[in-house]
Amino acid sequence: MSARGPLLFALMGLALACVGLFQSWQLAITILNMSLISAIMALGVNMQWGYAGLFNVGVMGFTAVGGLAVVLVAQPPVPEAWAAGGAGALLGLLLGVATILAAIVVYQRLPKGRMRGLAVFAVLAVGYFITSAVFGPATQAIEAVNPASEGYLGGLGLPVVLAWPVGALFAAGVAWMVGKVSLGLRSDYLAIATLGISEIVIAVLKFEGWMSRGVNNVTGIDRPVARPVDLQTAPWVQSLADSLGWDVQQTASVVSGLGYAGLFALVLGALIWLSERAWNSPWGRMMRAIRDNEVSARAMGKDVKQRHLAIFVLGSAVCGLAGAMMVSMDGQLTPGSYEPLRFTFLIWVMVIVGGSGNNWGAVLGGFVIWFLWVQVEPAGRWFMELVTSGMADGSDLKDHLLASASYMRLLTMGVALLLMLRFAPRGLIPER
Amino acid sequence: MAEPFLIGDAMTGGYGGADILHSCTIAVEKGEIAVIVGPNGAGKSTAMKAVFGMLKLREGAVRLEGEDITALSPQARVAKGMGFVPQTSNIFPSMSVEENLEMGAFIRRDDIRATMEQVYDLFPILRDKRAQAAGELSGGQRQQVAVGRALMTKPKVLMLDEPTAGVSPIVMDELFDRIIEISRTGISILMVEQNARQALEIADKGYVLVQGANRYTDTGQALLADPDVRKSFLGG
Amino acid sequence: MDFLNALVSLSNFMLIPALAYGSQLALGALGITLVYSILRFAHFAHGDTMALGTAAVIGGTFALQSAGVNIAPLPTALLAVPFGVVAMVLYLLAADRLVYRYYRRVRAKPMIFVMASLGVMFVTNGITRLFMGVGETRFEDGERFVFSVREFRDFTGLAEGLALRNAQFITIVTALIVMVALFWFLNRTRAGKSMRAYSDNEDLALLSGINPERVVTITWVITAILLVLAGTLYGLDKGFRAFNYFQLLLPMFAAAILGGLGNPLGAIVGAYVVAFAEMGVTFAWRRVVSYMLPDGIEPSGMVQLLPVDYKFAVTFAILVIVLLFRPTGIFKGKVL
């Protein structure tokens, strides 16, 4: 990284400081924390795109799976629900997996022909009916347990930080399945397949209430950092507030936010360190060789598909990790709020704007784009107010324009992506 | 000496990097067959592509009927009366034989049915298979489609890049017969061939290229008779 | 056992809706497959451009309605389709000139095209929401039914009813006409053949004097027609919501890949397979089954293989199976 990188990061810090000074420090910290998480996601996507040229349109799905891990690991178990149908639900899941495995075995053992198709179909059909006979009643029983606040199995009640690597693992598992199917074919097939899997992950999260409470959301998840409410009563926070001249509430939320920022920065730092080492290692060189010329890499005896699968799984795991971190920051899992626009396409804009193929670039992109995403909306509203200032109050057009200000940022992001791709495809901090 | 019908005169150039052709001259007279032969990597196909404008020349010129066409694109040369049959992917595989011929005549705005009949007369098998997808035909038939497609613009000169690559000897002989037939209608033929001996037998003029430069140039018969050529390039 | 009532019930709740949905998908998938075979990239902006085109049609419809123009019993929207088509032709051509043409000229990798189409999708999405917001807009007017459940029952005297909604009927008929017209265009006209030639062998098409920019332009025009029709028919049938159009992307891609990318006939067949599979797997078969079983025996439960929420899982499963066993699709597609 030349002088340009540090300079850009310093500018970014300055922008955040301005937000703190002129808007509020709480907002600045919130932006910082989401920027850190975005940066981690961007790092994950950058591994796939920058190192290997793989196009993952399912970032949303991988972050959501990571978020689910937080619920499954950190929430206290619900004993009544376990008693009502825990065994049934687990057995059902096992039966489902067994059905698929059986179908695979049948497919591999039988000779090619119509018999094989029929046999596989029969195995799947029988397996389906057995599975749903076990699974359906069990999940209904679980969801009937105290549905207003529980109605799900809960988690393992373990420390929440443990959920972060588990989230990464979950995302890796999903990525492995998707990659296994769609890698090694035309490159856009992976994009389409990831688009599909992310839709399905969200559907599962939304509708499998016994596992995630679905659209009822899981709230009050244990946090790795003390909550502002608890900090307000701490004497040192009160004295800090006095010396800064802030009120206690603000001080407490800034302190709590800084706690998260510290944790996230630690994770981000570790990831960057690892990525940089990997990038400069023989493995990184091989990955780039494959990216730049797949044919000759294959001719040199590299198993391109296997390499791609590895990097795809790794990158998705990082996205899952970030997803888990985000849920534990919010303290809640809200499956209804996952949308591809924010979790997939914004991340892509970050990578392209920041500089694909450069870890620092991806991180910077995460900061810049998240900052803009948050700040463009007020700017858009201000702009619309300016435009409509001449119009009569209460006119339909004025109301419509004001209401649509929030969509301006979609447009802005799209234009930013297209402009970068066209005129500065190497991004703010180009690949070395 | 009068200017030949088509001449690539002292062509020098390559694909960006080092030169492949070194002051190489290829020419063909009206209604005659000129054949480019030579060892692998001698720049045979490159020389032909240079004549057709698919390669930027650093020096030298290409002239058709005395007119300098060096600056023209391949498409513009087609309009000028040059037909080109690439060595590979020279048909539209999912389109029918007839549609392939139609596409060959894409730049023509007049009635093409007479030309199509001529092609069918030349290659009767294509008439039978006119509705079949060209990609489903045998290798030799596909080459006939490819040549037929190039003939649809009623070219004055037809350029063939290794038309017999990958076809059986019987099919090769038949294809050569057809090529002679085409040249008898007044169309000049310029062709690159791997099968040097058979090609020189039908050639009015032969060019032996080595490393992008002319080594021997003479009539086909003379080259076949030349002991040096025989020893070095025709296997004795 | 009552076969007739079973069939009527099945038609009413599954066959007709699936046929309509399949027709909408087919028009969309045809556009995807055309863009793919000429421009050689997966057009991710397809769903959102459909939404924008439909938004334009809705705008035209409202304008016509307020001017008092209608073609009842047909929905006014059909009258506004040409307006939407013109708008989308201009939009797609502008996108091509501003975005894609540059990458064609530098012969960029397919992934760069996909990325660019993602950017276009973003912009398109923003524009659509600027106009329409995120809520649902209904714009179907004119007669609602070709025949209603009651009319059908009175006419046939059967216990089960069958309704054919206007929107469904128009969808199926329009799709049929458009498909025939498209195949006529591709197989019989000079422009259509030049498109096929270009898709088959780009270099040879160039040698034959086919102008690639012209082929690309024609492709966008046809794509615009297809996607405005698909979007409008879908909106008439199910109401307009921008996000639903984005979600159509997956089934449309699945249909195009299942049929073999770049193969128009395949896209149509693929679309109907996807539509019937989605509807069939998420359909509650209870009524149909109870008619088919001997009297006195009733199935317990809904006899539904998967909840409706998982219809995307069905599409995805189809996609996975195709990719695993036959990545070139049912009919051989262009490229693996």
C-alpha cells in the first residue's frame, strides 16, 4: 500500500469524526460498528471475487445463516419445547438427511437406466413421507409452547462469542453444498445458484418457527459487551460523563458501542492479517494464477474446481462470521429484515469501489459505502425538500417526491457501482 | 509483368508481438489455383489471413485488381469480392444448410436463388440435406457447406484455409475436384494446404513458405518435380 | 370416486394458475435466453427491468383511465403496453450504450458483464421504487372473469366450480401469440436469422457481413417487448410489487437453464416445468385426493408436499438437479 491508502483511511476517520462533532457521537459509533462488520463481509466477498473471480450473489443468505448460529448457540434452551417435540424435530432432521443419503447410495449402486430413476424416486418419496410424519407434528408441538415469547427450541445457552465461529461454520457448510453443485460449470451458474440459496435460507429462517421463531424475531440475545442500560449505573461511567460534560445515557451508549468496536476491530485485524499472509503465500499466488488464466492453470495440473470450492467456502465463512457478529451487536435476529439489496449488493459495491483484489481496499470500501449509505438518505431528503420547496404544501407530487427520497440511495449506489466498474475498475486502493 | 489479379506484396507483420511474416509475397491470377504449403509454423495461415485483412501489416500491401485494399477490414474485402473459408468453426451449426447459404449471402440484396442452385449443383448432397442442421452433418459435408457459404457472395477470389483438415482421403480427393470445378468458372482460388503433394498437383502456382518468408515459388508441377522441394517438404 | 369433480377442482386451483404463471415465466425466460445467446451473459437486471416496464404500463393505464379511455371487457393496461414497450426499448438501449457496449468493445469477461448488469439492476430498482414505492399496486380493470365459479356450476351442474379469470386467459393467449410470433421472426425473417447466426458463430457472422451492433439492438428491442408483456401479465394476474419481480429472477433463470441456455424452445418448456413443479409441490391436494378416493375415505391433513413459502426451494431443487445431471439443459444449450 502506497501513501494513498493511509491517506484515504485518514480521510474516512476524519469524516466519522465530523459526524461525531456535528451530528452525534452515538451515530458516529453506530456507523463505525456497522462499517467494521461491512468491512468483514467485504473481505469475505473479496476473497471470492478478488482472489478467484467467483461471483457470489448470495451474501445475504450466508450472513443470515451466521445470524441463526447466534440464536442456536447463545439463547437459553426452552425445556418445555424440548419436551414437547425436541426429539421429534431432531429425529425428523436426521431422517431427512438419511433419505437424501439413501437416495445417493441407490443412485451410485444401481446401473444406469430407468430402474435407477424409479428406485431413487421411490426412496425419496418414502423418505419424504416418513420424515414429514415425524417432523410435522413435532414442530407444531414446539411452536405451540408459549408462542408469545418462545415457541421454539432455543439454543444451547453458551457464551455468545462462541457463536461467531459457529456462524462461520454454518455458512461454510451451506457454501460447500452450493459450490459442490455449481462450480466447475459456466461461471454465471454459481451466481444464479447463490441467488437461489440465499432466498431459501431466508425462507427457512422466516418460516421454520420452531428453530428461529421466524418473523416473530428472537430478541434479547445475550451480548458480548455490557448494555448501555447496565453501564449507566456504573460509577466510572458517571464520572466519565461528568468530565466530558455529556449526559450519562449518551456516555453509556458510546462506551458500549466502543466496546463492540474494539471486539470487531480485533476480529477484522486478525482476518486482514490472515488474508494478507494468504495473499502473499504460494497459495495466494496460485489462486491468482488460476483467476488470471484458468486454462493454463488447469494445464499445469491444478485442480481448479477444488481450489475454487475452497476459496468459496472460506469467503462465505467470513460472511457468516460477520452475520453472527451483526446479530450479537443488535441483540436480535429479525429474519424479516434480511434483504438482498442491503446484504448482497451493498457489499458488492463496497468491494468494487474499494478495490477488488486488495484486502485493505475492501475494508476501505466497507467504510466508505456504509458511511454513504447512512448519510445519503438525509442528503437525499434535503435535496428533495429543496426541489419541492416551491410546490404547494400537501400536493400529491410533493408528498410522493418526499416519500421517495429514501430510494434515491439505491440509485446512487447503482450509479456508483457502474461508474467505478467503468472508469476505475481497480478501485480506490488497487490490487498490487 | 502484368499485375496479378490478387497480390499480397512483400507483406511483413504479426499479431502485435514479433513479426511472423517477413516480406512474404502471395499472388493468384484470374481463374487459377494458388496453393500455400510449407512445414508447421511456417506462417501459411498467417499469410492468408494477412491477405484477407485479419492481420495488421507493418510493411507491404494487398492489391485486388490493381486496387490497394491494405486498409480495408475483412468485411469490406468480402464486399469487394473476396470469399474466405476459415479452417475451423466455418459454419453455423444450429442453422439448416439452406440458412447457412442464406447467411453467406447476407450482404447481397438481390435474388440469391440462382447462386444457391449453383452451389447445390456443385455439391448435390447439400440439396438433399438442405433442411438439416449443418452441425449434424459429417466432416466432409460440413466443409462443403462452408465452401458453399463463401460462394454465396459470388466472390471473384475464394480463399480456403486448410479445407481438407480432418477429412478422409476419399473426401479430400472429391473436395479437390470441386475446387478445380470452382476455379474453372473463373473464380481464383487461394488455399493453404497441409497435404502438400495432392494440393500442388492441382495448383497452377505453388508457394513454399518457411518461417514466414517465400522459399520456393513456381508452378505446381515444377515444384513437384524440384528435387530440393521433394526432399525437404514432400518426404522424398 | 368422482373423477370429473377431481379434474375440475385440480384445474381451478392448480392447472390454470400454473399455466398462467408458466406463460409469464416463459416470456421472461425467453428474454433471458435471448440476451444470453447474443450478448453472452446472464442478465441479472431482467426482473427489475420487468418491474420498471410494468410501472410504465401502470402509469399509462392510469393516464388512460383518467382520460376515460377503456377497452372493456379487456383491461386498459393492454392499451398501455405499447407505451411501456417504447419506454423499455429506450431504457435498455440507453443501458446498452452507456454500460454494456464498452465492455463488448474491450471484450470483457462474462463476469464483468454480469457485474455491470447488477449495477443496472440496482439503478433500475431505484427508479422503479421512486415511481411506485414498495407497496402493492393493482391495476386490473375491465371484466374480472371469463366465466366465474358460479356460472360454471350453473352451466355444468357439478359440485366443484371452475373459474377462468380474465387475466389468466389473456396471459395464456398472449403468451401463445408472442411465442408463435417470436419463432416466426427467428426462423423466417432476415433479421431473426442474422440473430441466430450471430449466436451460433460470432466470427463467421462478422465475415458474412452481419453487423453485430444491429443484432444487439434488435435483441434489446425484442427483449423489451418480451419483458414488458411478461411483467404486465404477471402484474394483472397477481398485482404489482417491485420485490416480487426481483424474486422472479430465480425461476426465470432456472427455466432458461433447464431448457438449455440460449435455446428459445427450451426456455418455454423449462418455464412450464418450473411453474407446474412449483405449483404441484406446494399445492394442497386434499380436495382432489378426496374426490379420487373411494367414498367415505378422507385424507387427513392438507396433502401438501411443501408449504407455499418454499416454492423457491422447488425451483432451486430443479436448478440443482439440472446442474448436477445435465448442465446443458433438456434441449442442448449453447455452452456448459
